[in-house]
Amino acid sequence: AAVADVASETLIHLGPGTFTLTETLVADFNFGLAGNGMEGSNSTTIEYDGDVVYVYEAGFWAQDICFVSTAVGSPADVITVDHGDIILTDCCVIGGTRWNDVAGDGLYLYGDSLADVYGCVFAFNDLHGIDVEGTSDLYAEGIICSENGHDGICFWDESIGFVIDSTCELNGSAGIMANDFADIEVRDSVCSGNYGDGI
């Protein structure tokens, strides 16, 4: 309700602590969130027992926040972008839950979504750290995708990706996977200790 009352293009500042949502945070207009850090005693955490953030045909940006899904026994993607734009800076995204072959991603992009992610961590998601589908476009710089159940980053369909100075390690399958007609470029990155291929 508080988000619904703010003007478009507003940047909301959150202090340290854990903010537990009572429902998925839906971003269907442009706004951003700025926290106090994604880790440490004074960090800012946003958690929900399900999909934490759903961006629909709008722009959403966040920095210095840890997004956590605490779902158990039900499917959840931590952050979903549906034909929208997202910028994440120094955020962590953890806890995507795979249930009955549904969901489980940290960041799920589909349609013609755009995502720029910088210095973020995507870890401990049941499926992929980042899942890029449709004609979505991912730019990732200085990120870590670690200990996800399947791939660190997975591209599908005609998606596009540019990954630089990043690490994809200890994932259940590939560090980075490109399927179908996906077009990706990877530079100065490390894919190690994954149970399948590096790339």
C-alpha cells in the first residue's frame, strides 16, 4: 500500500533491517528502492513467502538490498520481470523455490525485458540464478552466480546476453548455458566448479 501511494520515478530509501512483505511487491509503474547494504549487520533485506518482486511493463531499480524468498512447498521466483526493465546494483537474490517443475529462479526475465545487473549475487536458488527467455536482454557486470540448483545463468529462445568480469561457480549444471538461438558474449569471467559445463 505504501508503494502504491508514491509518485512515479520515486526512489524509496530503506534503512537497515528485515522488511517482511505480506504480498508480492508489484512494480507496475517506475520506481526504485535503495537499501543500506546487501550483507552485514546493518544490511537491508526484503523477504516474502513467495515471489518477492514482480515487475510488469514498467521500470524498477534497486541497490544495496538482499531479496529473499522464504517459500517452502510452493513455487517461487525471487524477482520476475515481465516485459519490463530492471537495474540491480549491489543486491543479492536468493531462495527461488522449484516445486512440481515450476519456478525456482533468482531473477526471471521473459518477453522483451531488459536487465542491467552490477555487483550482485544470485545464489541458493533451486533452478537458475538468472533465467533469460524470449527476446530479453541481460547485461551483467561483476556478478556472482553460485550454488544454484541448475545453471548460474541460462539463456533461451532469442535472448541476448553480455557477461563481463563475473563468476559462475558451484552450480548444479552449467555456469552459463545458451540454448536455442540465444546470442551471448562472455568476457573476463570465471566458470569453475560447476557440476556440468563451465559454458
